[in-house]
Amino acid sequence: MDGPAHQVLADGRLHLQHGPIDLVLRAYGAEAAVDEAHRAAFARFATILGELVAELPELRKPISERPRVEGAVARRMVAACRPHRAFITPMAAVAGAVADEILDAMGEAAPLDKAFVNDGGDIALYLTEGETLSVGVAADFSRGPVPAMNGRVTLRHRDGIGGIATSGRQGRSFSLGLADSVTVLARNAAAADAAATLIANAVDLPGHPGVERVAATDLDPDSDLGERLVTVAVPALSDHEIEAALEAGRRRATAMRAAGLIRSAALMLQGRSVVLDDTHILEDTSLFEKTREIRP
């Protein structure tokens, strides 16, 4: 495997890549501080993959089996998954935990106005007073396999949100549910990542004869999901079926917010969406503008 690589993009963002980990990040502030933060990001990034590989056997265990880990990123993964009662392994939070770790390394290296680390759509962010960050999210798969821009969320320092994550069957990982996408706002990216996975799993119609599922190990022998059935195809659903599946996910998200685990969530299935605390399903795909209006 090639070693860690970095590239400064034309707009000032930094691209870091090592094996399966692929990050895009940026620091904002004084030039010297930005340079120092980017150097710190790469220095920390260079060590992460090796740390995770060394602990994979524990990280693939269900959280109910109390995985024993030592590395900083692995501990973030376990901490994000521990509060949840449903089946989950620390791997559900890996992308968010990596983003959180790199963001912390940047903040410890230099004083910054704001910063973000994007790990494949799971984003850790830091904002000082008066700063904002707008994030466009591609989550609408209703018009084909290439997602359309589904909306935009603009976050401010006072929102207290440090992480955004998206999960679903159209994403990089396997899903037990039907959701095209579920995007979660939380206190950090690892927490958002774990929650998005579980909410996406909950958007489901158990026993639906048209939904195609296969054992995760049939697709990836090393999957942390083992022989659990993951969704590989979903037929066109009726309005009633879409509403029922989204409502199941909304209930899971509402319980998480009541427990203080997330701040908000937006769920998408076959061109229709539901936003946490919004009891009706929207025909349009404006859920992130709707999310901005809902504050815990």
C-alpha cells in the first residue's frame, strides 16, 4: 500500500489520501496559522490508518461486547456508538471519528477562525463567534444513480454543531434499511456518523417482498455486519409505504434527540423527505432549508 499523500487544491483546500481514507479539509485564519494547521493535519493523518488497522478485530465487534481499544480515533468511535442500544459496531463511526481527530489536531496547532474536515461526506467543523459555514449535500437519488444537490445547511457558532454525517443504502457502506440518505447534525462528526447509520437502518419495511437483501459477508467477507442482511435493491414504493418507512426512521431520530445524542436529522426516500419534528412528508427536496428552521 502506498504511503499517505497530500495535495493543495487550487482553492486552498488540502486533500489527504491514504489507502481507503480520503479527506478534504481547510483552515481559515491568518496565513501562518493556516499553514501550521495544515501541516499538523497531515502529520496526524499519516499515523491514523496504521492505528486503525492494528485494532480492527476489536473495532468490528458489536458495541454490546464492549470492544477494548487504545488508539485515540478508536476511542472516539467507541464513545460515539456506546450510547446506542441497537446493534452497532464502532466501524459505524470511523469516518466521523477520523474527521474529528484531524480537526482537533488542526485546532491544537494554531488559532483559527474556522475549519472543516470532510471525510467522504462526514464533516467535522469548527466555528468561532461570528463565523458561518454553508454545506451543500448531495442526497437526492430520485432522478437516477448520480445524486442531485438536495439542499444546503448554514451553521453558526451558536448552533453548537460540530459534525454532519450522511448514511443510507446509496452511500459508501452497507445499510440494513431503505433510506436513500439520512443526514444528521450533532455535537461532533463521530456522533453524527453513528446516529445517521442507525436512523438509516430504521427507515425500513421489514418483510417487504420486493426489497432485495443479502448477507453482508456475501458482499464483503470482512464486513463488521457479519451475516446480517443488507439492502441491495428497493422497488418503487407506494406513497403509504414511503410514509411508513420514513416515519419509522423519524421515530428513531426523535428518540435520539430526546436523549441528547443528535441535534437534528433529515431523511430521504425515493424523492420524498421528512425532517425531525416535521410530521408530514415533503413532496419537494428542500429538507436542508427546512432543517435550518428547526432548532432544538
